[in-house]
Amino acid sequence: MYGPTFPELKISEEDAQLVPPTMSDEAVAQAWYRLLRTVGDPVDLCRPAVVSQTQAFLQYAIASPNIMDPCQHPCLQGLPQIFLKAIKGIAGQVDAFLGVSQACCWEECCVTSAAPGSGFGGNVGVGVEKSTGKDQPQPFPTPPTQRRLAKSFSVTPSAVTKGIPKASLISLTTSRISNNPPISTTNSGPSSTSSTTSVTSLGQDVRPPLAPGRPKCNSILHLFGEWLFEAVFIGTEGWSQNLPQPSGASKRPSSVLVDGPSSLQETVSAIPASLGIDRYESGRAEAMGALCRIFCAKKTGEEILPVYLARFYQAMFHGLKVNEARECGETLASVLLNSADLFRLDLDGIQVLVPAVITALEVVLPDKDLKLKSNSVSRVELRRASIHLLISMLTLPLHFQNLVIKELPAFSILGNQDRNQVTFAQLKPRLMNLLINALQVETDPQNTHMLLGGLLLSVQDSAAAEEVDQVTQPDAVVSDTTTNLLSSATSDSASQVSISSDLRSLGDSSDIATLQEESIAFDSAHALFVRATYLVCHRLISSWKTDLNVSLAALELLSGLARTHIRETARKLTDALECKRTVRWLCDYIAYQCWRPPPAHSKDLHSSIVAAFTCLTTWLTADPQLLQDKDCLMTVLEVVELGVSGTKSVGKPGEPIKMKDEKELKPASMRVRDAADALLTIILEQVGYFPSVCGAQSLSSLLDEVSLLRHCNSWMGGRVVRQAAVERFRYFVAENATMLALLEEPLGNDQDPQPTVTVLIRGPFGRHAWTMQLRHLPRHRSSVRSINTNPGRPLPLAEAAPRTDYKPRFFPDNVDRIPHCKVDESIPTLEAVMNDNDGVKNEHRLLSQLLERQINLEQKSSEEVENSSEEKINECVPPQICHEFQTARLFLSHFGFLNFEPKESGEESTGSGLIALDPTIPGFCADLENLDHTSPRTCDTVHIFYVKAGQKNAEEILSNVLHESSVSDHFLEFLSSLGWPVSVSSHAGWTGHVSTSWRVTVPVNVPQPAHSDHGGALYNGDTHVLYWADVSSEIAFVVPTHSMNAISGESNDETNYNGDSSSNSQGWFERSISESAGNRAYSISQNTSQSSRTMSLDLEKQPSSLTGSGPPSASSTDPIRPRRSAKHSLPTQTDTRILVVWLESLEDHLQFPIADLLPCMRTGLEYSHAIRASDVQIIFVQSLASGLLRVKLQGPVSRINLATPLVDGMVVSRRVLGNLIRQTTLNMGRRRRLDNDSYHPPHVRRRLKIQDMVQKYKRNLEQPELLTLLFSDPQT
């Protein structure tokens, strides 16, 4: 127990002076141990009748007329406090050996407890101010920082009045040195009921680990176990307060419980009420807490003696008992506060405590106004510790199923033989109702976050188990209504059918079977789905909408529920109604947040609205049938309209309807507008059509200019140069956001000689290819030929038609008889005009010549017709089919892109926002390729490592996955559940590195690893990765190896950063690539080194600064490329590093070499700043002996860093681990992007890139010039 690996202790100068400097370490240890052995049994302090059996007490009883018994001496009133101080001293010793940090001096902690009459309740043993009646977290934890053990537990009056002298105290009980500030340095669990006010002790983000070099639990129990075990059994059955335990009594674990009372009768009536056993409850709770901390300090693979485990379980059964008043006593509170890790440590036989723990949690969690016997206990911390226990038991029923939970022999001996045996499956209804009811009354944000994660775990675990096992539900379940399913969620009681009651207290087994049959509807996957959606949506709108973290967690849960696949046989007719109700609730939530008054609008509010739009997207893509409902579609589109414009066309009742073209666009923010715009596009393009025939790897068409040109009839074979292919297309930009590439050549597979145009549409949401034909008949009648060799016309008649000769009259016949007037002379004669103007005379002469020539031609033609024979008359035939079309002009005209009507202001419009681009300008082809390599979806990378027990070296960790025999079978099963394997060369999505992403390349002859014998090394990114995607996100799971490390490091060092403004004109955050033509190099924007990216709220206010428009600066044309060390203003939090580490031993997470492994996690998105180890998000997974897995989260502290569904300390099953980790990593990336002020969604970046290309490559054409361009050949 003593050596260089022992936890470092901090000893005060005063105490350090007590140890002579010449004393050796061995002598100090021996002296301390021998002094410790001189201390008597503290449990004797609980027996006033024994303590008072001395001469002094007897003489006082004889001399005093009011004292009938020596145990009634006034000084004995301090025994409860002395007992508490004694146990505190032992608990302090335990904390010191465990390396638990303390925050204040032990003497200060016990100041208020020295007052007479404070032996029970109130502020026992608490020396710091506490907030009574409030559940708010305390600013500082309260466990004492220096706990001192008294040399002797003397009960003489002098000892009581004078207190404990400092010279007689041992100073080995101080806390080890911690690098954390005092406010965040807490212990793993409060040390006693007096220290249960440590409100941050059980927080998953502030609770520090125990000392890595702490001694084994057996060693600590050898020292203090006897005292602590006896202390926790005081007041239990078989324990006597009057008689001391015989000195030669056996120390068997169950002797205190099994052995009956002594043959001598107790004289309980002689003991004053103020010294009853209930007055020692604080000391017992202190001892119980110390024992729980000892057993929760067990390391992976550590063995604890069965004798200690058995006695501890018996103590836990007594400590978890609930009184008839159903109030939480000090011992129960101490047990719950110090046992958060109890079911995560592979303790042998720990499952016997599950029913008792659930019963205790049913007292604490469902009650909003919990009755606490001690005001020093924080309700928030007590509920948090209880939730930790709850989320570590949620998977037990489905994992162990019908396995019987045995009871301790001691309780069977005490008359419980008739109890029915309880199985794990019978506990599931109680756990589910406990979870639902706890979430219903929870008010603390962190506790709510943990419960939401546990709820999603329960739903998905149940759905996965039912899908695998094909559990058939009784017919009665089909008739259950939604009201029945929601009963426990809408009632303050535990459950409508009393599921939360202890099943062992019921009657015979038939009653239990009947109850289980009735309660199946309440804990099936479908029932949990309905109850979860109802409760979460209700609380999201009613009480969570003002808290960003809780709102995000609730929206993440709803997104997870939308992706949960419930087997077909378990679904009800109410499913469609429930899903529609959820969508309507989400729309109401968005509307409420948007309509809040202007002072309430903030970044957090807009982040919650964006997250709600994302959640709504998930629901609509997961269940496209929702949009088949007219009301649901109307509700969704109204919310989209609200997000885009800021108002609805159909307002409140009585308000006039506003047409969309009459409204002024005032969205809540640009981020909200972008999110609504994305949802609208997904509704129109993807809902019901995702994934496409290309698979989930791409939302865009895989065709580009080169591939289309290869299918044209004019292609002669051979390699197609991209620049040449681009010049065959016409490029236009419509509405400053959509780029059109028009190819007027028909494709080779088109057999129909119709006017054809092939369009490549590049917009904010991807690239799409369309082939359009101009048809005068429907497609089903296109086979009808318009040219017929024998149309069936009648034969021409030989008779000539009678001809009537007539002379045309230009004036009436009587014009000569009409007298002339002056008006007739107002028009001069032709001769007069010609004589006056020579120009008119010449024009008249030319016109006369033309008339004379035409008259001659017509007369000649008439004579030929008269002289021709009938046989020479030709039949009318249609003209030859035209094979040359200007289809680009026809397409633009027919689709309304060419509109030359004048605007209202009188200015002429140049084609209704249509802008022609010049593809021959240098750099156009490179920028076009960069645009194609900008994904319309967010994308993240998760790196996975396998760590064997005791490994600290990065090289060893990387080599674990090379062979299948080096890793666990469960690890390979976990990898297969994350996503589907894809080949990097043929994959069109994100691959984990920008050099191979969003393109299909020709595979290079790279040596392929053996697919059969690998421990995950196949997915190192060289040839394969694990990939998953939905309509808005992509994730690549990479298992780094040595080869991948070398390749990524080499490519990173040899990267050429292109400084040309044509390659990249904006700072690309998040997961996007800007590549130069033909290179694997990616560019860093020049303008980002000069000024920060404009906030998302100002997106439309400064388009020039965002798109990099205008002439390039001197720095952009400088031939010197920027170095990686250049200073950039890009935010660091956008490049998220997410790791999943599989541990064989949980303690190895303390020495995981993050910094050494960072070089093998390059994605090509690194900027000038270096990724620090503290910025990395890590999900540690430890496989337990039971087959379950423990999760531990580690990462930087952030306001919205706690992504769900995984929660620190959660215990999950193998069947849902991959799904939960995938959702958690996805939510981690989304939360990081929400928290980044400068982040722009992918579709916004694509739109900005198109705008940038417009500024650099547009043709400044007027209307006539644009028309001339359309009528000309693009190759000329």
C-alpha cells in the first residue's frame, strides 16, 4: 500500500512538522499503521449502556437524584456526534487512499456538529453554508479536504468538552494534488451525508477520476473494512445497542445478520430517547458512503474477496430499504450518492441488488417533492446519482431476459421463503415507467439530458431486440389505445397498472403472469416510441423551449426515434397519427420560437430553430407518407414559408391573407432562412426518392462534361480533356444561384431525331443531369411517322378550272364626274414631288424597275403554267426534316429564362437574371471542378482505435488492428454495425480524406490487404472505409494503421497550397474541399488571412466580401505560396476530431496517447493551427464481462458539447452500440457547427462559390449580344 505509485498526498505544514525529517518512509508507514491499530472499535460509541459501565458514571448515577441509570449522564448526549466524527475520520482515511480530492478542512466541516442537541437531522456534520429548500447546484463542493483520525475514541467528559487535540491527529488523510481548479475538483462521490451537498461530485463533466495508483479494494478493506461493516449494520436485525459484541466472536460476513440476539435481554427502556439508535443514522450513512466508494473504486480485472462482496451486498440491502413514509433517509441518500458506478464495474453477483436499487429509485426519481430527512442533501445531486444508476441498468432486462435474480440467503432465513423468484425481464416495465416518470418531473438540465439519452437507448434497444427475436405480442395489445399507452406519461403516479410496484410483493405466479401480459403494451418498442414522442414533444413546447441544451437533446431524441425501425407486426394503426402529431408539434415549436419578441432573439434561439428544421427533415425523409396527408403538408409548408420570409401568408384569424409576392422578406435570421430553404429543397427533391439509384453516397448525378461528351455521336474515342469538354457546353447562371451547362449535341443512345438538349444543373444542392427533347406529339405516339408514302389523296382532275378575267379597280367608276375641291389638291402629284426632290426621284425609278421585273417574271410563270401538260404536275410533299437545332435557345426560351420585357423602373432586363459565362477564361475549369467537389451535405470523420490492456504506445495501438486474432470478436461486430464498407476508388462520397472524396477515380495498382485476416485494418482509408449517410450528412469511419499514418503524413507534407484566387475565393469551414485542376492539392483562401468571415446573420449584407468578388489583390497574384504556418482567421472548432476507442481496461483511458495519434488522423482539412489533444472528442467503449459495454465520454468543455444519445457512464448492449455511436458522433458534429458563428451550411457555400464564378467569368452582354450568342455555334 506504500510506494512510488501511491496517490500523492498534500500535507499541511503544521502536520508535516509532526514527522521528524530523519524518519524513513518505512518507519513513517509502520508508525502510522501501529497508531491506527490502537484505535478502538467506533461502533462501541453507539452503545451508551456499555460506555457508561465505568466507576465515574456509576458514582454519578448514585449521587444524582434525577439519574436512574449511568447511561443517562448528560455528557453521553454527544455520543452520536462523536460517532459521526469517528466514522468521518475513517472515511477520510479511505478517501486519502483512493486519491479522492477534498475541498475544505475536516475540523471546519465538523464545527457546527459540536453543538449540543444536534445529533440527528438538521445540519449534522456540515460546516459550510447550504441552500435549503432549493435544488440549485452549489458553487463549491463540501467534502473536507483534510480528514484527521483521532488517536483514541475516548468517551470521557474531558474528551467531549475539550475536543480532539491537533497533536493527536494523523495527517495522512489529505487529498492528493490536483491540477484542476478547486471549483471543479471533486470526489467520485460525497464522503458522507454531511458531504452529500457536493452538487458537482457526480456530474459527468466535472467528476475527476480516482488516483491511478490507488491500492486495491481488498487492501483498504483489510484496514478499515471491519469498522465500516460494523458501523453500517447498527440498528439492523440481530444487532444489540446494549450489549457489546464478545471479544472472541466470529467475524463471519453474515454473523451480524444471522446470529440472533444474546440470551441476555436488552433494556431498551433504560436508554434515553436522545440516544436511540436512530440518532446514529448520520454516522451509519457516512460508513455506508465510504464502503460504496471503496467498491466503486474497483479497477478492471481486479478481484475482491467474496467475503467482502457478500457482506457489502447485505449492507446494501439494509441501506436501500425504504420506510413506510417513503421518504429518503440519510443512509439511502448516501448509498445512492456514492454508488453511481456500481453496475459498471463487473462486480461478481452485483445483479442481486438490482430489484432493491429499483425500489429505492422509485422513491427518489418519480417524486417532484421528494421528502428528505436531511436538509444537507441536494435534491439535484441525489437525482443525478440515481439517474446514473438507472442508465446503467436499462439494458439488463433485455440482456439477461428470463434469468432469475437470486436473493441473499440471509433474507431467505428471515422468513422470505415464500417470495416468488424475479427475473430480469419482469423488471423492464418498472425501469421503463421509472424512466418516463423521472423525465416528466425533472427540472435540472443535466439530469434531463441524461434521461433523454437513456430513453432513446431504451427505445432502440427494444426495437432491435424485437427485430432479432421476432417477439409476438398478444392479441390484446392490438386493441390498446393511444390513451392507454400514454397513461404513465400523463399521470404523476408510477403507472396505471402499478408496474412500478415491487413484483415480489404480489400474489402467486399467475398474478404476476397476468400483470406481465397486461403490461407488455407499456414496455414494447412501439409503446415506448409513442410514450417518448408524446412526452418529449409536450415538454419541449411547454418547459424546455427556453433551454438550448435541453432543446437540442430533445430534438436529437426525436431524430433518433424517426430513424428507429420498429418491426411491421408491432406497428399499430395509430402510427401514422402519432407521426403526424410529432411533425405538427415540431412545426408549432418552430413557429413559437420564430414569433418570440425581438429581445428574445439570440444565437441560442436561432440555433434551436435550425436544429428543429433538421429534426423535421429527418422525420419527413424517414417517413415520406407524412406528406401524402394534406393537412400535414400544409403545416410543413407554412413553417417553411415562415422560416424563409418571417411571416405566414395565412395569419391569425381575422387578418387579411398576404400573397407571397407581396410580402417583405424578413426572416428571423439568415441561418433560419438557410435551414428552411434546405428543408424546402429536400421536400421537393429527396423525400420519397432518397436514396437514389446511385445509392446514398451521392445526392448529385455522377455525370459531368467529360462523361457526357463520351456518349455523344461526335466523340471519336480516346481520352477526353476536361478543358475541351467544357468548351463544348454553353454556361449560364440563373437567379445568381444556379449554373446551367447546355450541350446541344444529341447523345449516342438517342435513336429519335428530335431536338435534344442535355443540361447539367449545378445548384446549391448538388449537380443534376437532364436530357430534354422537343416533341410535338406525346411520347407514346412518337413512333407515328409524319411522312407517309401514300397519304391516300384523290387523283387530280384533268379539267382546268374556269378562269375569270377581271380588271382591278382602284377608283370608283364615277370618279371623273365628281367635282374637284381644294382638298384634292392638298396632296401633290408624283411628278411634282419628283421634280422637287432628286432622292425621291431616284427611289421611284428603282421601284419602277423592281415592279417591271416582277411583272415580267409573273407573266413568264403564267405562260409556262398554261403551256405545261397535266403529267408534269408534282404532288405536294413535306420538306426534309431539319437535323440542326439551336436547342439551347429553345430550352432557355421555353423555360422562361429569356424574358426581355422591361422592368417597372423602365430599365431593360438582360434575360431575367440570366448571365452568360465564358468557359474559355483560364481558371474556369478548375473552379468548376472545385464546385463539383463541394458536397451539398455535411460530412464528418470518426477514427477508431483498439487498445489492449496496459497499452500506452501509439505504435502498439496502431498495430492491434492488423490481425483478427489481436482484437475482440465484439470489436469486429461493432465495426460492421457502424456503416457499410466502400471502396475508396469507386466511392463518390466522403472517404475521410479530401484527396479521394467526391470523385470516382481509376483504381491504382495498390497492394490489397488480406480481407480475411484483419482486425479492422482494411478500413484504414487506403482502399476501403466504413461509410454511412443520410439526406443531409455523411460520416466516414476510419481505422488508422501504420501505412495510413505514413501516407497521410507524406501527403500532408507535400501539399501545395494554391494561392490563386481562381482556385478558392472563400474560407471553407467544416468539411469541404477546394482543389485545383488535376491536383490533389487543396487551397487556402487568401481573403481569410485578411479578415474574418462574415457572420451568418450578415450573409446577404456583404456578398462581395463573402464571395471574394472584385479584382485580385497583390497577395493573391504573388507566386509565393502561403505556408501552413500562415495566420488564418478560421475558427478552430469547425475541424472536429472524433475518436472511438475500444478499451480492454477502462483505466487505460487516463494514459491514452492522443497527441501521438493525431498525425494518423489527418483528413486534409487542417488549417494553419494545430489540433490540440484537448480539442478531441473521444468515446471510450469498454467491454464488460457480462457482454454489455460501458461508455465513457471525454472532450473539451463547451456550452452545447453534450451530444446524445450516449451519456457518460451509460451501459449499452452490443446490438445498438453501433447505431448509438453513429448518432452521437453525428450530433457532436452538428452541435459544433451550431456553436460556430462563422459556419455556413454546405448549400450556402455552393451558392457563394457560384456567385464567385459569376463575378470572375461572366460575359458583359447586352440584349442583342446575348441573342447573337444564342444563335451562334458555341465552338466558333
